[in-house]
Amino acid sequence: MLDALLQGAPHGRELRCRGWEQEGALRCLLNNLDPDVAEDPDALVVYGGRGRAARGPQALAEIVAALERLGPDETLIVQSGKAVAVLPTHADAPRVLISTAMVVPAWSDEDSFRRLEDAGLTMYGQMTAAGWFYIGTQGILGFTYETFRAVGESHFGGSLEGRRVLTAGLGGMGGAQGFAVTHNGGRALIVEVDPLRADRRLRDGWVDLVADYEEALAAHLDPGGQGTVALVGNAADVVPRLLAEGVEFDVVTDQTAAHDPLSGYVPRGFSPAEAAAGDPNDPAFRSAVFDSLAAHVQALLAYRERGAVVFEYGNGIRSQAVAHDVADAASIPGFVAAYVRPIFARGIGPFRWICLTGDPDDLRRSEDVVMEVVGTDSLRGWIELARERVPLQGLPARICWLGLGQRDRVALALNELVRSGECGPLALGRDHMDPASVASPSRETEGLRDGSDAIADWPILSALLNAAQGASWVAVGNGGGVGIGRSIHSGMVVVADGSDLAERKLRRVFWSDPALGVYRYADAGYPEALDVLAQGRKPA
């Protein structure tokens, strides 16, 4: 049974379910676990160390069966990757409601959560893994591109042209780094401990060369060499070695799985397989992990002392280092607070869509509509670049950055495209990293001007609002991106099948969702948000 479910999502316009909303949820769930998308589909791990789409094989099979039977006036309830109820609702209600890893705050620490997880009561779902809307490396690419563009503007006169960037991690989040650096004019040296993962990124076109230390460094230092070089090695060894050998970089960051160190961060002297088999309760293994992590961060701090721009890319490595006696790690800035906050404050964030039939022509037609509706040179440039360079993983999908007044107009236009018969149904949604949808004091909400970094009412209100507005499915979770107890976040998806029902849902959801983000930042006193509200924008 599991093998059959791990072949990817069904393609075409023939339904296995009783409607396209249910079919969309089914296909997006199975797309998360497509071998070309997921990091470890056999373990149901989609990305981020151990972020799963379902609690286990039996739970996955039960979710699929429930979606296939689900009526147009029913709602499936999913508790931490397990279907627990199908309840009568109505056509305008969500078809699926998902809550993952939500535990009472006093028990929301890693050790307590692991005990609950080991008892089969919950699971870690990252963000869009348990929310059934992961689209592979491309999902974070727009965010990563915007971040490195902002780094270039803030520190190097507008771009990374001629600049060298050192980072680590080629997982589901980190895999986009090389593309983002090179398309902002820079050159990237990326350390990756898992040679299989590095080779996968090479095969898919995300890196230009995979090599050992000497060959990788020589290629990176050669101005005419490859733009993105993957160095196979352990960052806790390699970054201090580069520092000791006097190799200089303009920008230094990291995207290893430090948010979940005992499951994702590979310590020095261990292979990835040996680390995966390590016992999180073994004091020797724990010491190896945190000693390695501390050495890694100390090297980042030393590079900052040498004049490099150093920032944390949202993987929680600073807080882990602080907890293990590297107090200065807290002084490293986070990428959202340093570079992305003004974008969020205007209600702009990552809008994404998936072509549910699997037809690549649907993607091109939908891209054309998005460019026509938004009409900016920057969006057109991004779409054209993505068409040329971004490999598709699983169902065809695209991501772009849209704000208040754009998302609802785009969503309605895409529904009309589907209604015309020129395109198959689409699943429209966003990342959980959006203006109102996350509280994460060490990442998205770090350093808010009113001190509301840890106020988690906003993502809960976001989920409630999107459920009230009838999103096809709504997900809320604990810990995505930075680890259990460190964030609360929510996501939503609406299926555009060309129907009047879809039009109603899209009109409501894609206006109110970004509007709440603007109100969230206006409440925190951000002038960008207050300016947007002063313009009195109206929904489509």
C-alpha cells in the first residue's frame, strides 16, 4: 500500500474523489511525498530533517481513503498527521482542517515533544509538509532570492556582483541558496555533509559542481569557474578550516538542519547514516552534536570579526549555540529582521500555485495570466527566469511574491482561466512564512518594534479567518522552521476549479488573508503597513 502512495500525485482530469477540493487536497498530499519532491518519502519525511506529511503509513492510507469518500458538505479533521473525524459542515466550509504538533506550552519543549511523538500521539510537520503544500526547492527560492537581493542592496551597493558567499546545507530549504546567490550576481560555496543530497542537487540543476575540499575551493576561487559549488564535507569541520586557512568571504550564513539538531544536524566524525541512527538520549551523541554546532557558530562569529556580513537564515542555529555556551551567537542578526521586514509590513509574501492535472502547459498558461494581471517588470523577469532555470519537481508549480490587492485579483483571474477550459484546476495558497501567519521570535517575528515577537494570536487568528472564509484546507502547526516551542504558524489553500463556489472562496480568502498581515504590522507600528491602510484599498 505505501509503495502505491509514494508514486506521486495522480495526473489528468479524472477524479478519484467526489469533487476537486477533495481531489486537490489528495493530490497535494501525495505530491508532498513524490520521490522527486520529498527528502525521504519512505519515512514520509518531506523536508527539514523530520517534517512529515502523515504520522505513519497506516495514517497516510486512512487520510487518503477519507479524502476519496469525503462529501462536498463534509470536513475531514486531521490531528498531527492522522485522520480522526469526518464531520458534516457545508459547501462553503473547508474540506480539511489540520493541526500539527500543538501541545500545551509548558510541554512544548523538544524532550517532552519527543516523548509524546515516540508514544504515537503527535508528529513534527515542519510548515508545508503537514500542511500539504510543499513544492520542492522552488518553494523557498523566491524567499531566498529576495533575501540575497536585499543583502546586496544593504551592503554592496545594489547587488552581489563579484561577491563570494559561504553557506552550508542543500536540503529542502538550503537547496535554493546557490541559485539565489548567482542570480544576484554572486558566487556560492555551499558545504553539504551528505554526498547523495549534493548529487541530487547537481542532477536537478541547483548546483554546478560537486567536489571535495581542494577541488571545490579551487573552483570557487577561480573567477571563471562555476557559480555554485557544493563542497562535500561537514560544516563544523569545513568552516573553521576555511577560516584557519585565511579564505575570505563577503557573506557567510547557514542552512543546515540546526532547528532540529538531534535529528538533522550531523556532528563531526559521523556520516549522515550514523547520525540518523544516533540516539538523541545518548549523552555522548548529544555532546557530539552540540560541540560541533558550537564550533560551527564560533567560526561564523570569527568571520564576522574579519568583516564578513554574517546572518542566520532562520534555522535556529543561534539559539542552539546560545543554549550551549556560545553567548555571542545571539548577536548574529536574523534574515527577516535584517532584510525582509519592510516587505512583510506592506502585506507582501510568497503566493504559490500547483497545477493539479500535472500538465506543464497549464503552468505556462497560468503564469501568463499572473503576469497579465500584475504587470510589473520584476514579476515578469522572475517568471521568465523561473521558466528557463527552475526545474519542476512533482506537479508543476510556481511561486511569486504578491501583496494586498494583487492576490485576490490573480486568484479570480486564474479561476476564470480554469472556467474557460484552457487550464485544469489549480491549488492556490502561500507559504506559512507570510505577514500574519507566523509567530517565530527567532525568525519571522524577531525584533518587532512593539516587542510582540512571541505573540502567537496572529497565526491562530489567520487560521480561524481562513476557515471562516472557506479555504479548501487550513493548517496550523507548532515549531515549523525553527523547532518545537519556537514558532506557531498557519497555512491555507483554495482550489480554483472554475466554479462559482471557488470564486466565492477565492474572493474572500485572498483579500482577507493579506489584509490581516497589513493589520498585524500596522498594530506593531510599522509605517509601511500604515501607508497601505491609508490608501484605502478595496477587494476585487
